[in-house]
Amino acid sequence: MTKTSDRSSKLLLVLGAGLLLLSSIAWGADKEKDQSEIEKRIDNAAKVLNEIMGTPDKAIPDKVMNEAKCIAVIPSMVKIAIGFGGSHGKGIATCRTENGKWSAPAPITITGGSWGLQLGGQAVDLVMVVTNDQGMQHLLSSKFKIGADASAAAGPVGRDAGADTDWKMKAEVLTYSRARGIFAGIDLNGSAVTQDKDETRVLYGKFVPFNEILEGKVQPPPAAQPFLAAVRKYSGQATEKSQLEAPQPLGSLQPMNILSN
């Protein structure tokens, strides 16, 4: 009886260790899969921004990008109900910090909204530009409803447009959307924008509050660099352009030595 009991105990230990090992391997595989998915989403967000800004007559105006408080990109937002509208998408957001730099990206989820029949059931790429401090505070709250908490409107288009419009007075969030390269409007009223807590844990290894990420209290992970590089590129173009075109201050002009020789 004792030998049989010992064999049973050893067998149970071996089986238990095997199950633990298999579960660890499975957990590691799931973790790597989740990590690759959020990294792919960040790359896709950068690609969407680059492609939209690469279409001059339909791009987000330089002035809008230059004065943006936050930028959120949701690649491949899809319909979740036929006949009733409604949509769901995952993306990332970044905000300007107090020192003017862009924060690490925060994973977000948007649910709700609808688009017309002209877009059919295709996936829609969405860019949201937060235009003022009030809209930024709504975003920092980690959950807000467009139309109720923050107003939204289709943004002006064209790289050089926006300078003489009242876009900043009309809405806290400007939206830009396209399906398979076709730019079209999307109604976001009633949509809820929330922090994606699960993907936040995957991206940063632990849960980090939304406001800490977007206020610049967290270092961006290496995977965030393509997206942040695109945001920096387009949000700085208007500034660089204006600096090149602006008249030089008198104090900065070098005196000419007209009496030499």
C-alpha cells in the first residue's frame, strides 16, 4: 500500500508539473500574441496618419495639426450591427504635455456612431483631433461620450485649409474618416471613448491610469515610436513652415559692413 501510494503521489506531482508547464507555455503564447496585436495596431495607426496626410487635398490642415491638443487614431473601425448603425474600434491616443512634447500612446476603445450607406459595411479608418483644453480634459477622464460630454464635427480638409475658418469654435473634437481610400463623414454622436485597460496592461506590463499616460508621466515603449514619429512630423510642419516664411526680427539681422574697402 505504501509503495502504491508513493507511486500515485509521484504520478500526481509529475502530472501537476506537466499541467503547470503547459499552462505557462500557453500563457506566454497568449501574452506574445496580445503584444504583437497592440504593436500591429500602433503600426497601423502610424500608417493611417501617414496615408491621410499624404493626400494633400483631403489631408488634415497643418494649422489643425499644429494646434491639436490630442490626436487619436482608430484603424479599421467596423460596423457591429446591420441596419441599426453602430460601430466598434480600437486605437491609440496621444496628447501634448506641458513641455510641448507628445505623450506615450494610450490604448483606447470607441463604441457607437454610424456611417452612411455610401460606406457600406467596410472598415473605416478614423482620426480624431482634440482642439481645446476642455476636450483634452474629457479625454483625460478615461471615458467620455461624444455629443454629450464633448462636441464633434467633421474637420476641414486640405493641407493649407483651416486658417480662416471657425473650426476651433465649433467642436472640441474634429473627425476625419475614410474607407478604402474614400474620404467620407461618420456620425460619432453617442459614441463612447474609453481607455482599453487590457491593452494598456499588455503595452506597459501593468495597468497605468489614462491621465498618467497622456500627461507624459510614462515613458513611451519602443513599439510606440513609429506612431509618435508620424504625429511629431505632421504637428510640427506648420510651425516649421511659418518660421521659414516669417519675416526675420530686426534684432536678428546681421549688420552690413558697407564701408569695407
